[in-house]
Amino acid sequence: MSDDTPQGTEQDVKQPTDEPTDERGAHGDGRPEDQTPGTSPADAEKDPSTWVTGGEPATGPQRSYLQTLSQEAGEQVPEDISKADASQEIDRLQDKTGRG
């Protein structure tokens, strides 16, 4: 038996990609790429009033989405809204605008 068989070619070597390789989804948290942060089924089960960080200021994405929703609803949202209050307001405005 001869040992002159090629051991592999460049075609055989897998190159690393940016694609997710497990079940955690595109964002690494189980959320599909097109799903809005804070809207996973796990998030829906948690009462915002019990969040440890619920009293902190709303996140940038929360504020941005609230601005979009509030414009569509013809309402104004306070600038100094907390994370927990922002989450509840997003839910309310989604229902009002039909985005929920």
C-alpha cells in the first residue's frame, strides 16, 4: 500500500464564517435576526416591575422603537422613562398601532 494518497485539499478545509453555528440564533441569545430586542417569549413571561435593572434608564433601542411607535400613535413618551416603563409602554403602543 502506497502512502502517496493526498491527505486533503483546500476544498476539504472548512473556513470560519460569521454564520451562527448553534441554536442561539443570529444575535447569540436565541432571538431570530428579525425579532425586536425584548420581544422573545422568555421576555414576555417576566413582569417588568420585577426586573433588577428595571429602574435604570431605557436603552437606546427601546427609546428608538418608542419614538417610532409614539409617532405612529400620535403620542409623546417621556425622555426619562425607565427600562421597565419603556417595556410596558412598547407593549401598549404596539397594541394601539397594530404592531403587536
